[in-house]
Amino acid sequence: MQELIKKGKELFANGTVDRIIGWTRGELPYDREIRVFRCAECFEKDFVYDAFCGANLSKYLIEESGKEGKIGVFLKPCDSYSFAQLIKEHRIKKENVYAVAIECYGKCDSRALADSVEDAIYWITDNGPELKIDTVSGAVVRNTYDYMLEKCAACKTKKHAPGCDETIGDEGEKVDDCTRFDIVAKLEAMTPEERFAFWRGELSRCIRCNACRNVCPACSCEHCVFDNPASGISQKAAADSFEENNFHIIRAFHVAGRCTDCGECSRVCPQHIPLHLLNRKFIKDINELYGEYQAGENPDERAPLTNYTKADCEPSVVYKRGGKN
Amino acid sequence: MYSIKKEALGSLLAAIGAKRKLYVPADNAGLILFTPYADGVSVNLSRNPDVSAKDFFFPQVENICRFKVCGKTVDVIDNREKNEDFVVFGVRACDVKSFEVLDNVFLSEPVDGYYKDRRDHSLIVTLACSKPLETCFCGTFGIDCAAPGGDVEAYACGDSYAFRAITEKGEAFLAELSLENGGDEAVEACKAKINEIKAKLPLSDLTTEGFGGGKTKDLFNNPKWAELSASCLGCGTCTFVCPTCQCYDIRDFDTGNGIQRYRCWDSCMYRDFTKMSAGQPRPSQLERFRQRFMHKLVYYPENNNGLFSCVGCGRCLRKCPQSLNIVKVMKALREDD
């Protein structure tokens, strides 16, 4: 973290940026808020980068990069793909952003961690592989790796997308034994009835708070169709028991090919719905049908779903042949 | 006061469930949710459920009526769900207080019949909070988590549960269950222990000083609102997990075979909230964010004899995706004094 603070102060001092967006301590020991720091002193005093900084800062840059001046940002590997994808979609003005790539070894699911402790928590000390938690009735210790966010437990890459202005520390590599498609494969192996029952069960908990949509870097429409009463499909809640499910399915279709699998949708869901599985199904299909594709990875490449080549397959034919192109 | 051994809770719940619809806090995907009681439900009383008990009276969505065009007439069909008597087990003191906040809105004239009918059919068995959390601050609003109220109060004391009737309805309910007398001393010890923990909670020193009716001018134009709301996503999580948020919308849905009119939760955090022909009265997220907290801490108490419409349950602290919450707002606004 000290290296990041040094870098931030330097960027302020040499006039590269006039503000920096980053994380800061919140009200609770495991809360990390997002803040725009406007001076080197406040940055040095309040900036934090630790096991609880799971939030992806990229989407805030849509608005921030439209303002005057230049903003600095620290990007974890998975966040950098959202950033690169948003630049590709002309949603972020790159010339107004100075991006610093930073290392990440996985972030903690603070809610799961807090729920694993029976008593009120005073303070958490991050000792790397161990978290020491002080509570009203004494201290307890938790293994950091047991309380990773899902997106981190199934991390796909420690390598940043192109587009950052500099890197602090060593650039990582893709994760070879990434497990992110394991559950998708299990769902694919189910019968349609089992799969339908699985999703109906998961989506039945939805309270339609829209946190998944509002946090999603791929959901960057200025005015969502679901908020437009004139669209005829703007429903604030389920009019019948299938409406809610429809919202999530339509959203997954809309971000298909643009979703970088940053995992924010599942991180923020107050009802623990594994929304990332819908997106990963699309990613897995795209990989199988059109070749490996990672949204945000290549600034010049056309996205498979908005491109056509004569070699393109017919998905229904491919699956009839048992997944062989 | 009545008492049962902890291992007898299952059979007690089964006995209640055999007579009436019963909801219990139960494990669900890492959450604790009020769940219809049935064999095999994993009851979890370790902490306050993730979703509040307001849903029993003010559900996320409910049918109001249905319209059907028949030639030149329109039939209006009342297709609301019929309510039967039900029991909610394990409601905490904060949620019980939230019913008072909701009652002030829905039971004042004109009375909301849909809401009232569900209130009339309910029986609330509360549970004292043996382990309040770092997110808890019900004490700020004068609520005692060691004396939760409701129709029947329950306490988890050592190896037993103790029950006490608070209302006549609760007295009749307990009489039906033929429980053994006892538990008075254990409850006193349990309360003493809770009070000891309460004093040590991280938010135990939070007060309502500086908030309440008449404070609009002091707080409305505070420059802090800009920074406080800057990272707000504009999602409805805080409003939907909040036990006192009571805003709703009424919408019509074309079923293809008529019109279904329904009521659903709405959120002041949404950009289309109370949108009128002249547009959105609060066009920026700053204004929407400010509205939510001003309503809880100033406008509501102003119109309801000083009663705050926050009960300190801490769900917004637990659930906000970006770690914003009412405690942070209260502390930040007070720094100016």
C-alpha cells in the first residue's frame, strides 16, 4: 500500500492528475468506500488498499472522465478489463484518465467473514494469510483464503488488460487452473427441468433492487430500458412470478460479449444470487463457438457477437454434434 | 413466564405450525430469511434475518385488482390474496419498532385495508438479541433489544428458551401450547448479559442529537451531502432491506387477457421515483440520497411526534454495495457542529 501512496502523491505533485479515485475506510472495520481524493494530503491520509478493496472502480470513470482535468485510478487485473472494454465502447475518455495497474492476490468477502463471527466486531488486522478479528468477547482468527469473494476464488487472470499507463509491481499471468466454468458445466449437464428449477429457486430471492445492474460496468446505458415507463417493459417488481427472472435473463443477453466477468454483480447482490453464472454461460459458449475471447483484452478486435466471418458456425448445429465446431 | 429446553424447540415449532401458518428465520444460500416452517427447515436464530419482517405486512409485490373488458363494460375483479392467521417467530426488537413506524403510515386515515388485514391476522413472537452485532444501533432510537415486545417475547437463556406473553393475544397463544412455568431468573441473567454487551457495542455512543423535527434548515443545504452521496450507485438495496421504508408504486400490467393492477416497493433512490409530467422532482443522485436520510431523521419525526423512522437494525450497513449508510451520514453531518 505504501508504494501506491507514494505513486499517488507523485502523480499529484508532478501535475499528472488533479484527483485520484480510490478506496478508503468506511464505518465498519471491513467497509471500504470509494472516494475521489482531491489533494495529495487527503490521499495520503485516507487512501487504503487491502484485502477488503473488492469494488471495481472502472464504472465511476464514465462520469469522472467526462469532467475537466485528469483523474488517476488504481486498477486490479480484473478491473482493468472493464476499464479497457469501456474505452473500446467510447464510454471512458482515456485522455482524461491516468491508470496505474496494481497487483491483487484476491479480495475478502467481508460479509461472509463478518457472518462467520458470532460477536460484534471491533477491528480486523490483515496479516496476509490470516485475519485477526477483535470482537466484544475477545479475538478470533480466520484464514483469509476461506473468505475470498467468489470472483477471486475463481480468478481468471493476474495479468492486466492493455491500456494502463504504468504498472506497480510485477505483471502477473493468466491463471491456468481457473475454475470459473466448473459450475456452468454442472448446470449444462442438468436436464432442462433441473436447470429451470435451479434458476427459479435462485431468482426467487430477487428483491429487484437493481444493485447488479447499477454496479455493472457493462450496463452503461444512460437510461435503462427497465426504467423507462414508455418502453412497456418497465416493471419495478414482478407482475407475475416470471417477470423478475426475465429481467436477469435480458440483462445477461444485453451484456453478452461485453461482460468481462469482473464479478461485481454477485459481489453486490444482497440476496446472494449467483448472477455471474448467467454471464459465464455466455462467455463459455462464445469461447466454444468462436474461439477464446476475453472482453477488454484486445482494443482492436471486433467482438464475436458483433462480427461475422464465413467461418462462423451455426450454434444449434454445433451443439447437435456434441459441441464440436 | 414459561420455559422449554433448547432441544424441544423443534417440537414446539411443529406444534405451532400444525395449527397456523408459521414463519421462522432459516438458512438460505448463506442468508437468514423468514421461511415457512416445514419439516427439515434449518432454523437459525443466531442473528437478525437479512430481510426484514416488514414483508409480512407490506410485501414486495401484491395484487390489488384485475380489470377485464367485456364488450362495453369493464369488470373490476378483486383478486388480492386472502389472508389466514399466521405466526412470525424470532422477530427482533428493531423490527417490532418498525411496525409502529409503518402503522403510522398505513393505519392512519385513510386506512390501508390490504395492510391492516395482514396486521390483524398476525401474531408476533419476538426474540431478545443475545448477540447484537457491530452493525446494531437500536439503542440510538431508544429501543431495547433485551425487551423486544411483540405479542410474545422469547429469550435464549443457556440451555433453554423462556417465553412471556405481552398482549392478550399472546397470552391465549401460549396457553394453547401447554408449556411449563419457569425461567424468570434465567431471563433476568440473560438480560443483564445483553445489557453488558450493549454497552460495549461499537455504535453504542451514537445519538440522535442534531436530528429530528425542525432540523430541515440546519441540514438540507449542508455541503457534506455531495461527498456522502458521490459513490452511491442509485440502487434500491438500502430501501428494500430497510424495515421502515414504506414507499410503493402502483402499476398496471397488460396480461394479454386484461389488466393486472399491482402494488410494489419503490425506492427514493431510483431516478424514476415519483416522476411526474413535469419531470423528476429530484433529478440528481445527491437529492435522492439526501431525501432518504432527511425523511428518516427529520421529516418523519416532524410529522410523527418525534418518532424516528430508523430503528437501528443495521441492514443498510450490512448490505450497501459501496458501504454507505445512515450511521456514516449521521456522524458526518454532526461533525460540523
